[in-house]
Amino acid sequence: MKKLDIYIIKQIVVGFLLVALSLMSMLWLTQSLRFVEMITDKGLPVYLFVEMTSLLMPRIFTILSPIALFVAVMFVYNRLIADSELVVMKAVGISSVVIARAAVYAGLVLLVFNIFVLNIGIPAAENKFRNLEYEVKNSFSKMMLREGAFTSFKNGMTVFIDHFEDGSTVKGILVSDAKNPKEKVVTVAESGKMEYTEIGPKILLKNGTRQTMNRKSGQFSSMTFDDYVVDFGDVSVARKKSKSVRERSISELFSEAAKPETAIKAARAFKAEAHRRIIAPWFNLIFALLACVGLLISNFNRRGQMKVITFSILSMVVIQALDMTFANMARKYEWVIILMYLNCLIPLALMFGLLCKTPVLKRKYTKGYENEA
């Protein structure tokens, strides 16, 4: 790698990191608002909150990296024009292909890295995120039981906790058990200690009263106790679902789509996601070329390159919008996958074609001027 490439790449890397980190920080803040309720209402620990929100970052990075690279490359090459460095490079005979090589290298590095993130990083992160989310929602502790509030479970049980003394000991507890359709049981105790077993959580109550009412006859009975165990059984508030599309690798997506028992709609969704993961990394290279090619092939203008920059930005927005549109349509119409590939290949071929032809065109113009002289 020559000094010129290193010089330009250093500037692109710094710009990319600044833009990417800024955008990811803003999106991290917006995504973290979804988990504020878990902190305020369910007492979610801060470390678990940070871990869960951090697991969303790989997916956000793959979305933002092409855009951040586009901004960084355009800024660097536009600055080279503003400082007349690009004019000097061309004046000494350096072709546009050589000048654009740094942007191509940056795009290729991010392309390879995004392939890894999309096919290994995101499935692993999504799987861990869903496991943590399931555990948080179904953890029989401060995350499920709230102080000074009635908590109802799907099995017909309602629990009231006055306050927690530590992780498993509670003070002032009321348990209403309506699992049995023939009777209703209300248990009140001074204190209790939560225990976890293979069949579900239990609470060992101390110094309380157990009241039972027969629903049919209306007969009421009461008893006091020193020690009493309440078995909650299965109190999960959410069931663990099967692997989502994002949790599967490309090979798993294609294999699931090929299974005869897979529904047609689901098979299309699997195929669309698999092809999207193949295509998405290439937008890093496409947007890097899109950001620099226009500036390299256009004529120098002392007033600035606003028209070229505006056209490049609009082109980037159109390509990104088409990609999102085709990705959604491919879940319903399988033939749209061809349009997804064309939306990637046509801009890539066009950028390379314009870049490679630029030196030839300049030679023709130079010969024309010499003949006129």
C-alpha cells in the first residue's frame, strides 16, 4: 500500500469512526428507552440493562456503517478538492483509479467485517438478547414482584408484597390462589422466603393466616400457621418462542426455506433474509465509490462541488430506499430478489465503469486541445 493510500485511508477511518459512533450513540439512546420501564418498575440491574441494549448494537452497526462510510469518504475527498490536493495529484499524472483506491480499500474492509457481523455476530447477539429478555420477564424476583403493588399471574394467582428485605426475603405478603375452580384461598403472612425448584418457585411463609372460601356453598374457614409453603407452579408470563429469522445463519435460513413442512410465507421470509445478508455488505463498497467517483470525474469548480455532492446524496438515498422496499416485497414475491441484486450490481458496475473511463476521456480532451493549438 502506497503512502498516498495510507494518507487518505487515515482520514477516512477517523471520519468513519466519528460519524458511526455519533449515530450509534443516538440510536442507542432511543433504543434504551424501551428498557426504562424494566429499571423503574421491575428493578432491572444497571449491568443487565447495559448488556441488553449493547446486544442491539451489531444490528444497528450493519445499518449505519454504509451511511457513515459514505459521509466520511465524501468529506475527505471534498476536503482534498477544497485544499487543492486533488488538483495537484491529477496534475502530476495520478489517475482517478489510484486516488479512489483508498475508498475502495475502506469499503472492502467494511464489506468483509459486515459479512462476519451479519452472519455470526447478529444471530449470536439476537439469541442472547431473547434469552435475557425471556429470563427478565419470567424471573420470579424483584423483576416480577413489585413492592406495594398487586401482581397477577396467568395461573390465577395474585401476590402483594409490602417490601423486600433482600433478594429472597419479603415482609408483609398476601397470596390469593384461585387455581382451584371450587375454592378460593387467601394467605396472609408477616414474612416469607422465596425458593426456586425445578417445578417452579415456592414461598416459605411464617406467622400468618390461611383463609378458604368454597365457591359453591359459600362456606368460609380460617387457620393460623407458623410455617406454610405456597407453591406457585408455572408462573411464566411469556413463552419462549422458536428461533426468529434474525437468530439464524444463512445456511439455516436456506435449509429452513427448503423444508417441505415450512409454510410458503415463512419460506419466502427466510429466503428474503438470506439474500439480504448476502447483498447488504456490498453497500459499504457501493456507497464508498458513490461518495468519491462523482468528485473525481467532475470538473474542478472554485465555487464548490455542491451539485455533485447533492446528486451523490440523492443517489445514495434512492439506492437505500429501493433496497428496503425490495427487501420487504421479497417476503411476498420471490421474484423481487432479482431486483435486490440488480439494485446492488448496477450501481457497482456503473461506478467502476465511470472511474476506469475517466483517464481515457481526459486523454481525448487533451489531444483535442493540442490539435486546436
